[in-house]
Amino acid sequence: MELWIRSQDKTKLIKINFIEYGKYNNIHFINGFSTNGVDNYDLGIYKSKERALEVLNEIHQRLINLQCLEFNCITDTMRKQGMDCVYEMPKE
């Protein structure tokens, strides 16, 4: 299973291996690390920890859905929604 994430500013499309929440000077952000485990990328900035974790939960759910697709338990709803392996970081 692989997940690609489009950054919030739409300038990056990265195959992600590891994602983390972080905070610096009241800025809440989500960083992603590429599959080589070394390069990290700013994926999105949010006003609160709660919002950043909400986005992280959406990514988590996408991974669950993709795993489900891999095991061939795709539903008609998922097909209609065009479920794929790219997650776009939402704006604030």
C-alpha cells in the first residue's frame, strides 16, 4: 500500500512513509517523510492542534480505505467516490 500526499500549497506531491504532527511558536503543522525516511516536507499548517489532528485522522482513514481496497473489499460507494492513493491536504 502506498499513499501520496499533495501539500496544502499544492506545490508538492510526495510518496509518504511517515507523518507527524508538530508545533512551533503556536503554529500547528503536519510534516511528512518520504519513503527514504530522510527527507521531510511541510504538508500543511493549521490554527489549532485539534484541526491538525483532525486532518491526521482523515489521512489515517484514507490508509484504512486503501488497505481495504488492497484486500479486494472495495464497495460501489468507494468506486463512485474515485478512492485513490492521493490525499490532498485541506486548507484551513
